[in-house]
Amino acid sequence: MRRLTITRGDNATTGFLGDATMLTAVKRVLVEEEGQDLIEYALLAAFIALAAVAAITQLGTAINNIYTRISSTVDSAGS
């Protein structure tokens, strides 16, 4: 049996039988750092989107309360 080798660069990572296996692909992803920036940006974008949804929900509730008070004031002034 050959040893499992993980190389960086354009060389394919090979397993015991000479073919690229799932285990070697996972190990290559863990060793390489190129995709980590993309994941970090995706997590940052998801966090910003979550914060924006929470803020917009709170803002919508506050605006609804303001219009409700205005409506009740106009209704009471008209009676």
C-alpha cells in the first residue's frame, strides 16, 4: 500500500489506490487556505443580512406604531 500524500498546488491528491478519494479531497480542503477567504466573506455577508433583517423589523414596528397613533388622533379629532 502506498502512503497517503497531500500536496499543494496543481498536483492532484491521491489515495492508496492512486485515485482521488473523498478523504483526500477533504484533507486537501483543510490544508489549502484559498477557499477560507470566500467562506469568511460569506459568513460576514450572512451576519450583515441577519442584522439588517432584525433592524428593519424593529423599524417597521416603530413606524407602524407612529401611524397608528396618528390615525387614532385624526379619528378622535374628526368626531
